[in-house]
Amino acid sequence: MKTFIKGYFGSKYILLRHLVYTQIVVIIAGSFCIFLAYQYVSRSVYKVSLSRARSLAEGEILLRQDKWRAWDLVGLNEFVNVELNDFKDKMGLEYIKVIPVSDIPIALLPEDIVVPNLQLKSKMPVFNVVFAKLDTSRLISTQVPNKEFLTILFLCALLFLGVIIYSASYVVRKIHQPIHGLGMAFEALEKSGSFETGKIKASGEMKDFIQAVDKIYKRSIESERTLALGHIATQVAHDIRSPLAALAVVTGSLQNLPDDARKLICEATGRIRTIANDLLNYSKKGELVESEVLDLQNYILEIVQEKKLEWKNRTKTKIIFTECPSRIQHPTKVLKNIGRIVSNVLNNAIESIQHDNGLVTIGVNSLANGYEIFISDNGCGIPDSLIRVLGEVQVKSNKEGDAGSGVALYYAKKYMISIGGDLNIKSSLGKGSRVSLFLKAKELS
Amino acid sequence: MKMFLNLFIVLSCLLPFGLKANFKLGYGSSTAVVNSRIQEGFLMGFDLGIRKMLGDKRVRELLTINQVEGASQLGAIQSASELVEKGVVALFGFPGSHDSLLAAKIAQKANVLFVAPGCNHNGLGKVGDTVYTTGHSMDREVSSMLDFLKRFYSKKKGLVIINPSASPSLSQEDIFKQQLQDKSNANLNISIVRLNLDLQLPNEELDKLKKGDYSYICFTAYPEALVSLSNQLKSNSIDLPTVAGSAWGTVDSDVMRRYISTKKSPFYMAAVWVRGRPSSVYFERTFKLRYGRDPTPDNAFGYDLGIVAGSVVKRVAGKVTAATILSAFKKNKCFYNLTVGKLCFGDSGGHSDAKISYLKYTKKGFEPVL
């Protein structure tokens, strides 16, 4: 059996094998218990029947024994035997006889032997006794419990077996197979580098567990990627410095260019320097140490103007900055990192427009405890399924000619939450999207 | 001096009567087989006989009577063992072979003298030398019946009826078979049949009786044990000459009277006591004086047992104990002044030498024919 089970389940599944062993032991022990219960009940029923038959025979013999014993003493043996034979058949005895009292076995009489009590009031000597043996073969039939009991016992045994089999199957399906699938996924990860948990059938806590493992795995991948980005950032920041120095030298001799172009180049060069410094800070300290701006509305307006220049080729797409209708108590400082997020979202909005009447609107609203920077577009919109996970994990958008992973949005959301604000996306497929950045007043100060 | 001597002699004579008896005689019976009326008849006769021998006062002191009523077939054992427990020095009574056989075992075990009235079972002769019966043995019963049949029904076919539920009757079956093989009985044509469990004749034997295959029938059991048979014969209008064993002549039976009253054919009966015989006259007279009616055979058997019991007590010289009574009985085993005259017992216990007579029922009553 052990070899068979080991062969069937292999040497890997120790826990499952032990479970099967345990269940087999439980089934055998349960069967044995049922057998013992059956035996006990049978024996009890038999004993009751035997006791009844014994009492009945004893009572009847007591009524007649004087006659038989007397007849035996006076030599009417033949007549006694006729009566005893009749009595034997009537009472279901194996035999009955009158024997001298000296012939009674000294050993303890078995329970199927009937010798009526001979204790009399007077001290009558006892010469002989009536000695009978019950026909236990007739009682054996009573040893088998009745059909109802057997049926109930059989049903209980079936139920017991069913519970055992169901629990085994349940453990295999709900615990063993998911764990085994997870193990296979880890094995595949080790071999091919892909970790796939989608095919694992699981439910309940096991499903949550597998999802948690999957989440942890993905986060670890992101961490690795972030680390790689840190290295790249360092390299980029370092490498940008030399061209920036060259650009700074050249910028001084750009008087021949139109003012707008010269200003754009100066601002762009300044922002590239700021980015390079931020990247260096990020690579050194593990976090962005941000520059600050004094006026949010002006800061946003600058970004809008920059974007207008950047996307001046998209003549059919208008970028409109709407001023806040209510008076804004402008904060004196705002984290410059927000500018990058606004710039990214604006890029996304413009890129999502694939028709001629494109309109991107950006503005600032004053709220009770902070501000909302909103960027809306009438682009292609985002599917609902994507909206639910945007910002939660890195996803691919439907940007034209771009196979972005949504990492910018993911980090933007992460950043906004980290400073006590939030990032919300509302979108209608085919109609457009609205991205809101919420800033708490205290973070602005 | 002469006056003191006379006083001493008078006192010496009166002393035995003045002292209270320091022993007991037991009389027992049960109603297991013989009914209480007949048991009472035996006791009446015994009481008369023993009082004649020992006097009223002494009998009152020494006689312990234990009559066990009820249906237990072991009543005799109960009665006898209770008497022995009370310390009786001798046991008397237990009429009927069934009771006497059971009581005899108790007496033999207790080693006390046991004498039963008129019981004939051969087994009583085998219990031991402390057990006696005033009845004759079954061997003599059967041989006397065969002698009678040879004389009156020679070469005629007869049917001997055995009652398997009555031990005396059953014991006669083998004796009949044995004695019929004797050459002296060659001219007897006798069949033996057992009654069935209903104590009636089997149908085939009844048919033979109806066809007239048999010229006479013989009864071997007590009349009270043949009620069913008697009714069966009457209802089938079977009226054949009947020869009954001494069991019929031992008891006063209404069953017998009813059976005889409807018969036209002769009825013969073996008997030890014959009414009107010279030896019985004194008994019959005193019995009628005491009880106001004529005695029946059971009274006579009881009386003879009472004479035997009183005689053996009187024969004991010195202190009366179980041993001295037994010794006195064995020293002289003949008894006199009985209704049957003289009665003697054998050396090793058992039956008496009572003479068996055959009586025929006539309009005047039973008259000896042999």
C-alpha cells in the first residue's frame, strides 16, 4: 500500500501522501470501530435474547420440575423422557434431562445452561435436578441486529466514507493543487524567468494568498526596475552636464534668434539643468529633493506655453489655459516636481487626441483645503478596465505610436499620495479624459 | 415395710406412663398422587391402630404428623425430610408407591425405620434394610394375577393395561412380560398395552376391544389414575370381565364404584384385606365405634401400620432411639393382631408376606373367590 501510494503520488508530495496515509488509517480505524460497535450490539442483543430464553425456560421448568424429578426418583424414566422431549421442542432447548445432583458439573456453568434454583424453605435433600441447555442456534439469528439498525449503520459508514473522500478531494483541489501550481510557477520563474499565476485555480484565502504572492513578485520587479532607473539617472545626469555646459556657452551668442525661440531655448536649457540636478540628487539620496516655485498659476502657465511651442506642429490641437475664476491665494512655494507631472499629463492628453478638433484645457481650481490642477482633453479616452488600475500598476496606454508602460502615471500617483495629495482620472472612451491633481494647502506652503 | 414395697411397685408400674415421651414417631403423607380423602383414610386407621398399642396419651405425645398438601410431586420428600429434621426415630405412612419410594430415600439416608402401608412397588424392596412396606411385592401381585387368570380365563385372550404415568403400574409391565415367558403360563393368551399420553387406550386396541378380540381386561393402576380409561370404555360400550390389581383393593375409590355400577360382566379384584374375616372383626368394630362408619381398605391398611408402629415401640427395651427401634424391628419382623392376622417382613427390607385374595363383586358386595 505504502509503495503504491508513494508510486502514485511520487516522492515529492510528502504532505499529500501523509494526508492519504492518515485518511486510510482513519477509514480502517473507523471501519474497525463500526465492526466493534456491530459486534457489541450483536452480543448485547444475543445476551438479552439468551437471558429472556433462559428466564422463560427456568420459569417453565420450575413449574414442572417437581414432577419430573419425582418421576425420575420412582423410576418413571420413560414417561419423564416423553414429557421432557415435548418440553424441549416447545421451549427450543438443545436438551433437557433429569440428572443426579452429583452429576452437575463443578465448573462454572455456561450461560446457556439452565438449572433452576433448588433452594427450598425446608432443608429438603436434593437427589436430582433438571438440567437443560438452551438451543443457542435458534438465538444466533437474534445476534444479527435488525435490518433498520444495519441500514443506519451502513448509511453512517457511507456518510463517513463520503466525508473522508470529500475532505481529501477538497484538500487536494483547494490547497494542494494551488500550492503545487505556485510551486510550478516558481520553478518556471527559475528556469525561464516568467512568473505566471493566472492559470492557477484557486479560491478563497488561497486565491488571496496567490494574489499577494503575485503582487509581491511584481513589486520586487518594479523595485529592480527602479533601482536600474536610479543607475540610469546617475549616468544620464552625469552625461547631460557636458552638453549643458556647451549649451550655456552657446546660449550667450543667440541674439540673432527671435525672442520667443531664444527664451524657449534658455528655459529648456535651465529645465534640463534642473532635471540633471534632480537626477543626481535622486541617485545620491534615493529621493527627489525638489526645487520650489513661488507662483503656482504662473508656473503652470509657463508649462503651457512651453507645451504650445513643443507641440506647435499639432496645429489642429488647441491648448487653453483657463485662469481660476475665484481669487487664488497663491502659495509662495510649490514643489517643482509637480511641474513634471503636469508636463507629462499634458503630453498624454495631446497624444490621446487623434482627430482634427483637438482641445486640451488646463487650469487651477481653488478648493476648501487646497487646489486642483486639472488637465482635460477630448481625445480617445481610456477604457474602464485601465482606469481601475492606472496609477496602481504600470499599464500600457493607447498612445499613438507609443508603447509606454504607464510608469509615469504610476509614479505620479505615488508621488501625489506621498505628499498628501491625490491623482484622479476620469475618462469616457472616445470622448476624452480629465486628470486632476489635488494639492493640500499645507504642502504648498 | 410391706406398704413401702407396694408403693414402690405401683410407682414403678406407673412411671413409664407418667413420664413424658422423649422421642417422636413420624407419620407423613402428601397428596401428590393419592388424594387427600384416601390419605385421611390411611391416617384414621393408623391412628386407631397405634392408639390401641400405645394408648391415647402416649400417642398424643410421641406422634408427629406431617401431611403436605399441594400438587408438588416431591411432597413426600418434603414431608419426610421435615419429619427427620424434627428428630423422629421412625417414619410411617406415605401411602402409595410414588410417595413411599420418595420418602424411603429420606429414611434410608437418615438411617431411620420406614414402614409404608400396602405399597407394592418392587423398588421398595431395593432401597435398603431400613425400608419396609406392609404390601406384597409386585412379583407376587403379578404371579397371583396370572394364577387367577389361568384358573378363570385359561386360553382366552386378555389385555393387560399399563398406565405409564403410574409407577406401580409401569413396574408391572416388565414383570408381566417376564412371567408370561414362563412355561407354567403357556396357556395364557395375554397382550400388554400402554395407555397414551391422554391416559386412554390407543385407537387400534380400542377397535380390537370393540370387535371382541379380547375376552377380558386387566387393570394394573389405582382407579383414580384410570378415570379417562374408565370413561373411554363406558362411552364405547365396552363391557368385558375385568380383573383389577390390588391397588383397587387398597383404597376406597368412588371411581371404582362408578365403574362397577355400570358393568354387567364380572369384576374381580386382588385384595389383601377381606372384610369380615375373623382377624378383621375387632378392627371393624372398633373403627365403627370410633368413627361411626364401616371401614374401607385404606383404613384397614392404616390400622395394620399403626399396630406395627405401636408394636415395634413396645418391643424396644430401654431408651427409644432410631437405632433401638430399627434393632427391635429387625429382631422380630413378625407382627400380630392385624386385620390380615399375622404379617412378617424379609431380612433385607421390602415387602411383607401378606396373602393376596381375589374378590368378586356381587350384589352383596365383594366376596372372596380365591
